[in-house]
Amino acid sequence: MIRVKFSALAFAAMALVAASALAALAQDEAEQPKPPRQDWTFSGMFGIYDKAQLQRGFQVYKEVCSTCHALSIPFRTLADPDGPGFTEDQVKTLAATYQVTNAEPNEKGEIFKRPATPADLIPRPEAYPNDQAAAATLGKAPPDMALLAKALKYERGFPWFVFDALPGLEYQEMGADYIHAILTGYTKPDDLQWNLYYPGHKIAMPQPITNGAVDYKDGTPPTLDNYAKDIAAFLSWAAEPNLTERKRIGLRVMIFLFVFATLLYLTKKRIWEWVH
Ligand code: HEC
């Protein structure tokens, strides 16, 4: 009888612990919601980047984010036909509007500035020559955007973390979803450094972009949601410019394997034909 009571008690205690753990999880989820999944043209086996979208994303970077964030990629990559696909001339003209410090001094030994060429890296924001200067003004240094889309990872919770732990199966568009979520997550109009999706909510970046801030030339509605999608897509490309090529190769390998397997099967049938 005592034993029964004891096990009933143990059971009740366990149920209580489990219930409070679940409640804590639910509370966590409510306070720190996961970035909602977006549709990306570059997701899935056949997904590729949308050139027009990446060009708009670059415009958002150039007109807004580049005030604070570096993007350490060479100008010439902007002509990538699998990426933004700007023409060589457009890239040359764009590069020439920036001034960079020449790597070598001139014959008088002076360091000098010159217009950038497509081979140069996009220069850092003028206002912040280094991370210390940026942190001194902004409270925290804005991360370089070249690899940002790949670096931003978050826990997706059960059961997804099982897949995310396996190389090749992990959800690839996490960074893009997160960037979109951050830009649309300033939901307290009286606190421009409160963000629904930033861990702990207090973010050093004040709301950087709102409806109508960038003037699109291709008729895409100038909404915050579109800006967020376009810059997230652009930064995904910047962090992973070889994605399209990799998928193309993957597809060819699959087709090859399929043809090869069919041939093997037919050969096997032919060789063993006489065995009945
Ligand atoms: C006024 C300067 C400023 C501008 C403009 C700005 N940012 Fe930031 N950004 C920051 C700072 C500072 C941080 C570091 C914030 C932190 O970790 O608290 C940051 C961090 C971020 C992060 C990382 C958040 C994280 O979880 O680590 C993303 C993503 C981001 N910015 C995107 C953008 C995009 C996209 C734009 C352009 C639309 C932009 N930022 C414009 C200052 C800026």
C-alpha cells in the first residue's frame, strides 16, 4: 500500500515537472518567437536567385545599410550572371563613384586615394573606419555583411533541430528568414531599439528602414516587407554566390547516376537472360 502511494506520488511529481517544463517552453516561444519562414526563389533543389530581386537588394544595401555595415566583397562579383548580373559597364561606373586608398604609395612615397575599380573591395562605411569607431558611436559594431546570411543561425526547436544538425539536410534559408524577421520586427513604435526577433529584444541597431525609404525603379511596391525580402535575398547571394552552380552540378550528377543505374540494370538482365 505504501509502495503504491509512493509511486503515485513519484508519478505526480514527474508529471508536474514535465508540465512546468512545457509551460516554460511555451512561455519562451511566446517571448522569443522564431522568425517566420518566407518563400525564397533560391530554396529547394531547383531554386535559383532572382536577378531583379538581388539588384533591388543591392540598392537597399547601398542606400541604407552601407551607412553602418561593411560588405567586403569585390565590386566585380556584382556582375555575376548567377547573382545580381549587373553589366561590366554598370559595375565599372559604380566602382568609380567610390574612393579607395591605393595599396602602394606613389613614387614620392605618398599614400594616395584613387577611384575604385571592379577588382577593389567595396570600401567600409565612411563614418566608421574601423569596428572600434563604430562601437563607440553605436554601442556595438555592426557586423560585416559579406557572410552575415550564413553566420546567423538560431534554434528551430523540435523536430527541426534534428535535421539542422545533419550536414546537407539543414534548412539553408535560416539567415534569410532571420534578416527579414529582424527588419520587420520593430513592433514597438515608441522604442526603436526593441525587436521582437532579436534574442533578449534589446538591439543596438535602431530601426534602419521603413515603408517608402527606397525608391524602386522596376515597379516593385516600396514596402518594408519587400525591402526586407530583397536585402535578405541579396545578402544570401553575397554569402553563398556558388549556390546555383552547386545545384546545377548536383542535378547533373543525379541525372548521370540515374542513366548509369538504368544501364547497369539492363546489362544485368541481358547477362542473366539464359538463367531460368
Ligand atoms: C545606424 C547604423 C545601422 C544601419 C543603417 C543598419 N544597421 Fe544593422 N546593425 C547595426 C548595429 C549597431 C548592429 C549590431 C546590433 C546588435 O547586435 O545589438 C547591427 C546588426 C544587424 C544585424 C544582425 C543582428 C544579429 O542578430 O546579430 C542584421 C541582420 C542587420 N544589422 C541588418 C541590417 C540591414 C539589412 C540594414 C539595412 C537595411 C542595416 N542593418 C542597417 C547598425 C546599423
